Amino acid sequence: MNIALMLSYDGTDFSGWQVQRNGRTVQGEIERALSEAFSLSVRVTGSGRTDAGVHAAGQICNFPFEDTIRIAPEKIADALNVFLPPNVRALKSAAVPEPFDACRSAKKKTYRYAVYFSRREHPLLERYAARFAYGADFSEMRRCARILEGEHDFSAFSAAGSSAKTTVRTVYSATVEEEERFGVPCARIDVCGNGFLYNMVRIMAGAILGFGAGRLSEEEVRAALQTGNRELLGKTMPANGLTLLSVDYGFPLFKEGDQTSK
């Protein structure tokens, strides 16, 4: 039996998703919980390898499960939560077709980059949003986001060390929303695409913020897309502002009535 899980986690205290020899990881916690709950020694496949410090609201993973274990598939999430730490939770579980692979079957992913505008760190915002010390024009931020929509070679928006076979990706939407939290001006940058390069969303967020602050021009953004020159863009924004919101497979993985997923 092939089981899919939807996960939410606070990535602050993890060395990322993928199991490492030295370092606490989300994948490692899931595999440990499966071992303790069901005496299963299996490898879990995630929809993507979130980096150290990156959070998830709707990470999807799958793993093989023994048919002889008598538990309804939708109850597996609750059973795992008994053995998971408080900063990782299985939100839903379901049996899925055998060919389903959480990584290779994904059609779209949506990430959110959260930022707050302040010269001082805010203790109630810092964990899940990055601080930006400059003011920014939201209409200009949105204009930059629109430039980044569509199919492009995003090699300039990738950090060194990417193992991707191609750097061409399609961004279906990039939106910027303004809000206020605890009296502090904030922004939500949501990006939906068919896939993302290493640090791509964090670099996009840096470009959008730099554009809004007048520190990056339209010519520089367009030139970066055309030439692949990473040096034309601003810095890579910190991991703490990034959250994997959802993964879309083109069909529902979980029963309606549960927390929403596609």
C-alpha cells in the first residue's frame, strides 16, 4: 500500500527536510515515527527538500506501508503524531495509487515568503518572517513580481550548488499582499510554479523587495532573466521567511472535509 501524508512543520530547529548523517531533519523524524509506531523501516519521499530553517504548511510525502498492519489509512496521521515532536505534525493521511510519487508526480507548488519592514527585530515576527530594514513601494513590488511570471530561464535566481538538469521553470503566479501585524507593516509574497531551483523563491523575494525599495531596476531584473547573471540581483533572503504552502497533483489526495489539499 502506498500512503501519502500532508505535513506541517516549523523548520527553525531542523537542518532541512532530507536525512543527513549529522543533523536533525524532518524526513528523519517521520521515518523514526514510522519505526516507533509501526515497526516500519522505510524511506519517505518528500515533494521537495526544504532547506534548513524553511517551514511547511502543506508538505506532501509518501511511503510504502504494510497491508498486514490493521489501521485505516486516514488514521495513520494521528498514530504518527503520538511519536512526532511538537514542531512537526501529520495533518492528513490517505492511500494513494501505487505509481504516485510525492516528488515526481507534483504539478505545481506554492511558496510564501513573509517579510516585515522594520529597523529592529520583532520577537513575535522574527520566527516566521524575514526583516527588511528599508521601506518599499508595494506597487513597484507587484510590478517586479509580474515581470517574473511566465516561462523563463531562472539560472540567475538559483544559488550555487543546484543539481537541476534544466534551469527553465514556469511561474504561474507571483503576488504581493500588504498587511499589518502587531502594528508592523508586512508583506506576503506568494509564488506558484511548476518547480523551483535551489533558493529560487528566496532570491525572487530579494529581487522583488529590492525593486520596491528602489535598489534594483527593471533593466537589471530583465537582464538577469536574459543573461543568467546572478550578480545583477540582490541578496538571497533568509530561510525563516519561507514556507511551502501547498503542492498540487492535479487530483485530490485526501478526502474532502479534511484540511484542504489538492
